[in-house]
Amino acid sequence: MSEKVAVITGGTGGLGTALVKRLRDRDLKFAVTYLVPDEAAAFEEAIDLDEDRLILRRVDAINAEAVNSFMKEVADTWGAIHMLCSLVGGWAGGRDVEETDDVRFERMLDLNLRSSFYAVRAAVPHLRQAGWGRILLVGSKAVEETPPGQAAFNIAKAGVVALTKTVAQELEGTDVTANCLMPSVIDTPATRAALPYADYVHWPTPEEIADVAAFILSEESRVMNGATVRVYGRA
């Protein structure tokens, strides 16, 4: 991975922080987007990267023009983009299809599907130009089991899986691949706070999922394309 550039949208959360820590000993540069300033400050402190290896920008992931501008800035600054990890996402439950209002539905599409679509659309030309690339998106166990009471989330994440498989097919014959992680509940302080009475013993940690993500982003994963990779263990 010598001299490669990784773009991680929504990368200042638990999974993004774990992933950058997992990859920082490789010869990589990181371009990371965030939305919450306090989260970005905690991320910078946790990863401890030199300024010449990190671009950290506040970018609205559902603003296509902002995403395009960020990708261009990264490519202009470092000459190429080799990896895209789209980690922006969110969950909302409590509604079946007939009870899902437009606001909730659009919010789940924005956070989970549009954010990934805009990132992929903006990054693919740069990945093609680089001649080698890895795209990693985040679906959900909910796509496979489609539990009731969270219709908007299930549908949006299903779209992410379809996006992964579509762009993987479109990139056949190149050295650019696209794959999708399929987590359930990730053991972070925020998740525990949101689900205070849950049994988190079997929840996978961000570090465990980052280990899998690091392989998918490596040279050795070249035979994987369009895969959905379960990373929820027994959760």
C-alpha cells in the first residue's frame, strides 16, 4: 500500500477511528470527513497522525457538491485517491412500512444510501484514474433478516448493498473492487448509551470489524468483488 490515499467519509466515529488506527502503520495518507466538531477533535487526539498524512474536513455527506469538492481537493493535494470507505450512517426504528412518515424515510435514505451514493459517484473517476482501488461500504444484518419496526432503515441499507453490487459489476475488468461490510450492533459507548439494557457481551467491537475492513482494503483482497461480508459474530 505504498503511497496510497484513503478517503473515509464519516470517519471520526468509533469504527472510523479504529480503522485509521489499524491502517496507520502502513504507508497511507488519510482524508477524513466529519460532521460533529467535538468528535473530530477526539479523533485527532486518538489517532496521532502527522499533518502531512491527514486531511480532516467538515463535509455534509448528503450535499453532492460538497462531496465532489472534497474528493477533488484530496486528489489535487495528493495526486490520487485509491480507497473509499463510506462510514456515514444512522438508525431509526419504531415504525413499520405503513407507519413510516416521509421525514423518517428521507432521513434514513440520506444518512445511509445517499451519503454512500454521492461518495462512490465522486470517488470512482479518481479510483479509475489511479489504476487501483478499493471501495468499502457498510450495509447491515437487517438487510438479510429485515426485522419489523425499522422499515426505513432496512430499505436504505438494502440500497447500499445494491449500490455495492452495481458498482462492483461496473468496475469488472479493472483493479478497482467494491465490497460491503454487514454489521449488526457495534459495541461503542454511543450504542451502549442508546441501548442501556441490552446484553452487549457478544457485540463485535470497532477494532474487530476494522481488522476485516483492513483486509478488504488490502492488495490481498483482489479476488473479492461485490461481496457482502458478515461482521456481526453472534450479535
